[in-house]
Amino acid sequence: MTDPVVRVTVDRRICVGSGNCVAVDPTDFDIVDGKSQPARPETTLTAELTDAVLDCPVRAISVWSTQTGERLRLDDHDGDGRR
């Protein structure tokens, strides 16, 4: 089974620039002007991406299904966005 393709967003209004996301998943995140931003418009949902989302101290990162457009709930640590 392949990892699902998702869209990642960062609310730069609340991002504090801790860099946790980049440390955990440098493939999917960059720091620009002291704030996090997605490295690409779409990516695959991996365990690293899930960990980066969960490690954000202010929960500024959201992950969205490219198929349904729904925001995925990533609190299961399985990396698949499903419960």
C-alpha cells in the first residue's frame, strides 16, 4: 500500500519558528523568515510527517487529504491519518 498524497499547511500567524518540524522532517518543511512552511505543495503522508505535525508546540501545521479536501486528524501516531 502506498502512502496517501496530502497537502500540508502552516498557519504562519501562530507559528513560533521552533524548528521542531524541520528537525523531525526536513524533507517536508523549511524555515523561511523565522517561520515554518511546507517544502512543496503536496507530499506523501509518512510517519515523519505525522511526527512533525504532532511535535509542533502551537499546532500550527495541518494536513489535508488531496482526495476529499478534508483535514486529517493525526493523533494516532500511525502516520496514516485514520483512527
